Amino acid sequence: MDLRKLRKRIKKIQDTKRFEHTLGVEFTAAALAMRYDVSISDAQTAGLLHDCAKCMSDEKKLNICRKNGIEVTDVEERNPYLLHAKVGAFLAKKKYGIENQDIINAIRNHTTGRENMSLLEKIIFIADYIEPGRKQAKNLSEIRKMAFEDIDHALITILQETVNYLKKSGKETDPLTEKTLQYYSKNNHN
């Protein structure tokens, strides 16, 4: 995949703020890939594509899912913005020609995580949270440092922060996020 061409294609479909975030995720994913000895180009590709469906209307995301047999959970039906990861994974394959299943999984699971994630999946999940343009998250500088020292600890911390934030703000939490947190909390070596 030619990263320059991919960057140009993504820039056309995202607003300026979203594209800046996407470049931040690409950059952060590349840095984490260097640290954890994962393919840098795979990390950059997944970083560039992780939000390729984010700027679509909720209705369009739901239509793509229905038309292509992509499962929509009750939580996603009530909160269709959550579908951007699933739709993004679908588009990565169909529109952008990505065949690498690890990249597709990293896009699909970058918001909720899942049990037994690959290193690339963890990298994209974490890069989305800690990229340089992010400012609002609690303990951000601590989590950024942690991401380069202990990826699983960073993953668990981000999952906990996300679940806590959603509960405090009265927003619905995707059950998969809670399941992922339980899995990594139980199986972490710390």
C-alpha cells in the first residue's frame, strides 16, 4: 500500500480536524510499532484507515451494515456512531484493497478492543487514545509514557478510563469494551 496515495485519499473524505487526528494516530502507531517490533507500514496503514468511516452519517453506516451483512448489536443500533470501526474495517477491505487481516482487525477493534488482541490491534487502540492532538483524557501524559513501557498496562488503563468516563457521563458502554477490560485485567501479568 502506497502510504502517500492513501493519505491523499483519506484527506478527501475527512474534515480537517479528523484528518489531523488520523495523521496523529498514524504517527503514534508508527512510533509504537518501532518500540514493539511490529511492521511500521502495517501500523501506518491501520492508523490512516482507522477512522475512514467516521465522517459518514449514522444512516449511511447503518445502511452499509445492512446491505453487507455486518452484524449490528442493540447498543450499536441505539448509538450508530459506534459502527465506524466495523464499517471502516469493511471499507479497508472493499474500497482500499487491504487484504492483511491484522490491519483489518486493528481497524475493526480500535474503539472497543477484544479478547486476545494482536500487538498491532493494541497499537492502534492505544494510538487512537494517546496521539499528540488528544488533550482531554485524564492522566494522558502518564498513559503516553506507559504505552512505550508496558503496552498491556496502557491498554487496561485506557479501557478503565473509557468505561469510567462513559458511566460518569451517562453514556452507554459497548459490552465488548467491558468484556475486553475484564479479559485483560484477569490475564495481565502485573
